Amino acid sequence: MSTICSVTEEKALEINKFDFTYASADEPSLKQVTMPIAKNSITALIGPSGCGKSTLLRSINRMHDLYPGNKYEGEIMYNGRNILDEKEDLISLRVNIGMIFQKPTAFPMSIYDNVAYGLRLQGMRNKTELGDRVEKALKDAAIWKEVRDRLKHDANGLSGGQQQRLCIARAIAVEPEILLFDEPTSALDPISTQGIEELVTELKDKVSIVIVTHNMQQAARVSDYTGFMYLGELIELGKTEELFVTPKERLTEEYITGKFG
Amino acid sequence: MTHIIDKIFANATRLIAIIVLLITAWIFTVLFQESLLSMQTFGLDFVTESKWAPNLEKFGAFAAIMGSVISTFLAMVLAVPIAIGVAIFLSEIAHAKLKAPVGVSIELLAAIPSVIYGMWGLFYFVPIIRDIFGGIGIGMLTAGIVLAIMILPFMAAVTRDAMNTTPDILKESAYALGGTKWDVIKDIVIPYSKAGIIGALILALGRAIGETMAVTFVMGNVHKVSFDLTQPATSIPVTLANEFTEADTKLYFSSLFELALILLVISFTIISIAKFYFLRRTRRA
């Protein structure tokens, strides 16, 4: 049983009857998930731990392929093709669908080289062009003012919140169409969290965003659509203001009112 | 009551720790005392002279020191690239089903007693070297290669352990930007674990320089500095192993002790550098 609202905007992704099974498991961890993701909006995924929200997110950029034996079934349609297809070029898929992780993951290199990393992977060598793109990405990630004087410094010298914004800058530098956020503020203090949330909201003009969060208030604050997942199924997808005020499924209501978690 | 037991236990462990330190200090003292005669007789000439003539009571350690340095250098040059390759394979490339068995076999190889490497080297490896490079087959080159083979498993295992400390999430971040496996290895894994890798290499170097049995069989014990690697040569541990039983004069005996002291100082320095690297790494992590 699930209630999926209609998405009126153009769609960035369409997930259809998607099953996912980990190599180590017999049972699928995601069952028959069908979910449209709206373009230039923020879709939040909520649900208790182990419900499969991160698993779903990591399917969208085929992160599970890094570990052998994981199995996908169904469809994830993106730009008219099913990205679960065996012929899908994962390198270019991941350039178009970026990801931000639970913890800041600054690479062991300078601030500048971190942001330039994705661009260099694509073969960009021109110094002026690289410099411009790095500056633009850092400005878009609202961290330019803090780091402009120390671009050559080791990125690990930045604070947690700064590192996470650096990771966002690194991800948007390659100009992806979709950005996946996997609990991006779970390792951050409240002030840094607020900064990241504001940044996420500003980014939706440029990219479509899917954000996994264990924090319902965060979903309510930042997202346009919210999906509630439970035991590997998408129970309900609704416009955020509607889902939190008038949930259509009993399970959703029990979860958002704190009856279980 | 428990308080007293805790106290007794704490003091007992402290005592044991102190005993270890005392033994180390004792070894240093003994080596130093026994070397005094040789130090007084030869002074600095001991390390710069290569003439080693027990019948004339002339002892110069230069050939042995150079032998240790050259054979170790040779072993490192041969072993480092292979060990790093094996470590990359085990940590990043091998399928999970292959990682454990191959990893364990390499650790088992590291446990082969060095005397076995020596015997194998003498009977099976020396003839091959003789056929390919000429000479009698016993010498610096053979010693370097046998040493390289001997330290390779240890070096690969410790390097792999260092690479395995790279957090998955960091590697995933690079993949998420469109990185290939090779990009992730060279830009993330190696830079991240660099200090650990250097530590591993230096630890292996420490093993190579002090290695006795494996090289005693294949080096030749000839006190001569030669840059022709197929010639027989000697190293500090080889000299010690071969000559202690023959040291019939006080000065001969003392000279061997000074040689041992030099080896101990070299090994000690190398291991300290490695530990310093490792410690710095673990503190940061």
C-alpha cells in the first residue's frame, strides 16, 4: 500500500518498480519503489534507520556497483534511458549525478585541488578556466570568502561545516544535473547545519536535489516533496507541506507524530 | 580488596615493562664495553678501512658496512615496486573472495624462517644467477635478490594494511565525481596512506639490513668493496655469523662487537624513523 502524489513539474528522474538486493542478503532491501523526482526541486527521503532511504539514494548514482554482487531490478529513468542498464557508462553518470556524504570527505590535497578534482578528471587542464570554475563553485557553495586567501592550504585544516561546503563546491564544480545528499548534516553542529540547509535551498535553481535525512524538521524546512519509507517500501510521497500536515497513510502519520522511529 | 589487586597488577606490569627497557640498555652496554678495545685501537679508521685481516690483527669494517648498504639498497629497489603493486591489488582491486586467501598466503610467506630462504637461495637460486650473470653465483646480487624475496611478503602485507586505512567514504566521494579505479588509487588511497606506506617500507628496510641467515648462505663473506655485483662480498650480519666462532684474539673479538654495535645503531635508527611515521599517522586518524 502506498500513496504517490502526482508531480506536476518536469521530472529529473522516474523510479519504476525498483527492487534492490544486497549481495549479502536473500531478501530485497528495496521493494517495488515507484517514485517521480521533480526537476529543480528538493525531494526529501525520511524514515526510520534501516528503511532503505540511503540504499535508494545510492542506487541513483549506481554507488552499489563498487561492491560486487549487489542486484538491481526495475527502472530508474533519467534523460530517457534506464540507468540500471548494463551498458550505462557509470563514469559519466556520476559526473551528471553528484553526491554528498554523511561526513565531510575532503581529499588529502589543497582546497583548490579538491574543487578542481572533478574538472581535472574530465580532462580540463587550462589554468584560467580551472581557476574560474573553482572560484564560481566556491562562491556558489558560499565558502569563497572564507577560503579565498588559503586556496593552497590543506583542505583538512577546515572546520567540519566548511569541509562539507567544500564538498558541495567540489560536487557542483562539474555542473551536475542532480545532486544526492546522504544525511549531509549528521556530523555537523546546529550552526553549520543551518548553513548547509540554506545552501541546499539556494542550489535548487541549478540542480535537482534528493536529500536523505533522519531529521524530519530538516525535511520540512528544506524540501518541496517528501517521501516516507518504511521497511524497504516507499509508503507515501507528497508535497512536503501536505505530507507533514495531512498525511494520507496511517504509517506516515504515526512516524511524523513520533509514535515510532 | 579489588583496589589492592589493581595496584599489584599495575606494579607488576610496570615492572615487566621496565625489565624490557633494562634488557635493551644492557645489550647496548655490553656491546659498547666489548667494543672499547677495538675503538681505542682503530678509532675512526674502523669504519673507513676495508682491510679485514685477522692474521695481521687489522680490522676495518668499511667492506661489511658497504655490503650491508648495497645489498639492502638492491633489495629495496627490487622489492618496493612489487610490494606496492601487490598491496594495491589486495587492497583495491582483488575480488573480496580472493582478498582473504591471497592476503593470508602472503602473511604465511612472511613467516617462513629466513634460514629456509638462505638454503633455497644457495641450492636453487645461486646456479640460476651463475648461468645468467656469470661469476660463481654467490655474491652481492644474489644476496640482494634473496633479501628482496624475503622482505617482499612482509612489505606487501604492511603496505596493504596502511592502504586499508583509507576510509571507504573518501574513496566513494572520488568515485561519485566520476573517478576511475586508477584515479582513486593514485589520488586518494596512496596520498591518504602515504605516511603508513613509508613506515611499512622503512620497517622492511630495518629487517633487510639486519637479516643474517638468508644472506649468509649466498653472499660469500669476502671483505672487499666491489661494484661488480656478481662478486662475493660480505655484510655486517654475515661477518658476525661467519666469524664469531673463529675470533681467537681479544682484538678480533672486540672488532666483531664493534661491528655489532654499528648494526644495532643503524637498525635502531631505522626502526625509530618508521615508528615515528606510524605514530604520527595514527594520532592524526
